[in-house]
Amino acid sequence: MKLFRVDSSGRGTSVPRTLSPAFRERLRPVFHARSLQTSSSTFNMKTTALILLLGLATTGIAQQPAHTPDLQKQHVAMQRLSFLIGSWSGEAHVQRGPNDLVTLAQTEKAYYKLDGLILVLEGTGRTGTEQPPFLQALGIISFDDATDTYRIRAWNNGRFMESEVQLLGDGRSLRWGVGAGETRSTLLQVDKDGQWTEKGELKIGSQEPQKFMDLTVRRK
């Protein structure tokens, strides 16, 4: 251990080697204790400064104003989807595998909830009118006024997906999709004659998209 003394600034300095070995040995515990006190004081000062900086940073974050939802903007955006409102029925096709295409009697219901802030879509497909549901799907569309984007959350026979939704230029078509590498995309359209068509495609890597479902329904 190197001997040192503590000057008036609190910093340690070396003790001259001109002292006799016996005298230096007697002073060793004293200077060692002063060294520990100085190190502890420096550590405490650094810790206190770090706590103060973290406190200031936390206070700054807490003081940032939270986003206030613009309900009027959300209502206006959601009303643009009113072309879907109603009860619909028709036919759907689901591709379960190679050469395994299932034809379904399909119904769709679209209605607003939460005073028009969300749009609920319910789809049910049966292989026969008296048969239990073969396919059940539920989707909820909302509008984020902070980012000016529609979003959909959907459930389908135990599966879940969430995606941004594009309202296309004709004002009567929606597109959404999920996945990376293996992408599922859906295009929903209501034409000028009031026919709702929907087509889902699966694209894997550079392969050509393959249709995995389609439906055509009209208002009841």
C-alpha cells in the first residue's frame, strides 16, 4: 500500500519516504482511514448528483402534456366508413389447402359503438344454413387523431391481428395487411351498386400472391 497524506483540499498526496520506517508504519492506519473517508465522500457526492439529474429528467417527462383526443376529428373520420353499416348476406370461399376450397353461406354485420368512435365488423360463415359456424371473425376499426390513421384489431377462429387501415381514394375501399416475409393482405370494397366484395391474399417471399379467401355479400 502506498502511503499518502490528505491536504487541505481533501485530496490524497504521497507521504515523503524520508520518514523512518517505524514512524511510517505507525502513521499507516491514520492515513488509510483518511483515504477511506475521502473516497466515501467523493462517492456520496457523485451519487447525490446522479439522483438529482435523474429527478430532473423524470420531472421533465412528467411535465410533458398528454395528448388530448380530438373527438370531433375522430367522429368525422369514422363517418367516412358509414358505407359499411348494415346487415349483409351472400357467399364466401375459403382455401384450406391445395384443392380444398370451402364454400360458405356468409353474413356480415357492421355497426358503430361508443357513440360512433369505433366500427364493429362481425362475419359468420356456415357450410349450410342449419350448420354451426365454420368461420367466425370480429374486427374493430378506430381512428387515431394523433397520427391521422385508421387501425383495425381483428380476431378469426382463435387468431389475432392488428394493422393500419388505408381508406383508398374512391372513399369506398379499405386495405390492410400484416406480416413480414409472409404477408396477408385484405382488400374490401363496396361498389356503386352496393355490393361488398372482399379478397384476402397470402404472399410468401418473392412468390406470387395466392388467394386464401373471398366473399361477396349484399345488404339484406
